[in-house]
Amino acid sequence: GLTLSAQDDTRFLALNGIQTQSAQTCNLIAELERMRELGVDVVRISPQSRHSDRIIDIFHRCIAGRMEPEEGSRHLERLMPVGSCNGYWHGEAGMQVAQAQVRELSAE
């Protein structure tokens, strides 16, 4: 699709046919435990243009308890060309929350 940037050159939207989506990928891997607490027993992973097999493996390892979600999030961030977001899960603007989260993960 076509990626659109804001005036500050931040990649903002992806136009894909008739769909308009966030340029960032929604990543809720850090929320897996909370989802379990809420009774979620199925997690949908959207196919990506690249690295879908690696993304599925990282989620599988986190769900199975063989990898901590924080480590999984760091691995996933490297596979997302525009970065990730999760703000809507927290009732916030996804882009702003994601930028703060990425900085925190990068500082580790």
C-alpha cells in the first residue's frame, strides 16, 4: 500500500486499496497475560508482507511461556518496518503510546 506521512514526516497511515489503516502494526504481545485474565483464548495474528513465520513463532513462544513478552516485543519491533502501536488497547491514541513504549524498550 501507500504510506502517508504527517507534516513532521512521521509515517501515519497506510492506504491499501479501499482500506485506510495505521502505518504502524498493532502489537499486543505485552498484553497476553491481561488477555488471559480477561478470558481471551484466541489471538489473531494478521499476516504481514514479510516475517509472518517469525512473528507467529515469537507469539507462540510467549503464549507457551518459553519467552517473556518483553523479549518478544523487542524481537517483534525489529520486524516491523514502521514500528508498533498499542494505544487503543489502553484507551489512548495508539501512535503516542507506541512511541513512548518503543523508547522504553530501546532503553533496556
